[in-house]
Amino acid sequence: MKLVLATHNQGKVQELRAILEPNGFELAGYDGPEPVEDGTSFVENALIKARAAFASTGLPSLADDSGIAVEILGGSPGIFTAIWSGTKDNVANRQLLLAQLKDISEEHRQASFVCTIALVTAETEICFTGIWPGRVAFEERGTNGHGYDPVFIPEGFEVTAAELEPEVKNAISHRAQAVSALVTYLKSL
């Protein structure tokens, strides 16, 4: 089955392709217009993007809306993860988050990566959500991954998501959880 992924983020395309293709699903990138993400949740924003890709291509379309939710910040950056610093610059976003947590002790740095994947077809709209608990590091570490990976330490680890081997991350991440539920659903069709 051919699926379109509604994102211009090549890191997400590579990550999802590595999970989906071994399960027999071809993943095509999307180069159409980006819709305005004016939803108030990961679910709403994922659906907005998947609907736009489906309308543009006519192919079953996936969209991911994901981010980091920091407990002491009331769940922020949340849906504003990609623009937390006022820009789409990953380094600036991470540095702002680290600065905001500068005086916060380790026991109060709990955070979760959240990922919602929406699937839109001619017949259905459905969402799958994965949550990866952990904490925010005190400094950036690692070069694997993208986004906030260099500052996120997954629960049960002492290394950041950016220090994990891609195969490990792709097996346990928030996105892997959401995609696993998606794959189970697709295989049941």
C-alpha cells in the first residue's frame, strides 16, 4: 500500500520510512502546500495536515503532529514545540527550553514526547497516539535524531534520544508507538 506522509521534515520521513517499509508499506513524501495548523491539540493538527495531503494527492495520507510536553511548564511547549523560540530553528528551540529549565532540579524535569499520527482515506479518519516518558537533560548531547532529541532522556536511560542508535529509538519512541498502532490497524484492513 502506498501512503503519503504530510510533512516537509525529512527527519520524520526517514524515521517513519524505516518503520513502515519493512512492514510492506511504501511511504511517499508530500510536496504540496502546508495547511495552517490552527488546532488546539496534537490530534486536531495531525488531522488538518492529513486532510490537506489527501485532498491534494487523493492517496491515503498520514500526518504526524508531535512535540515535547514538560510537566513543570504545564505541558508546554506541546503543540508549539516546533516554534517554541518564535522560529522553526531546532537549536534555538532547544536552547530556549534549556534556559527556561536552567534552575530546575532533575526530579522536576519530567517530560514526555507525544506523537499523534492521523490517517485519512476516502473511507475513514483515524488517529493513533504514542507517549514516550522521560526528562529534560541539563545540556544537549548526541547527534542522532532531530528536534528535541539531544535534550530528551527517555525513561530507563541515562543517554539522550540523540545518543541512542536509530534502531533502538525507532523501536521505542513515541512515534514508534503511534506507528505500531497504525501498522496493526492497516494490516487488519
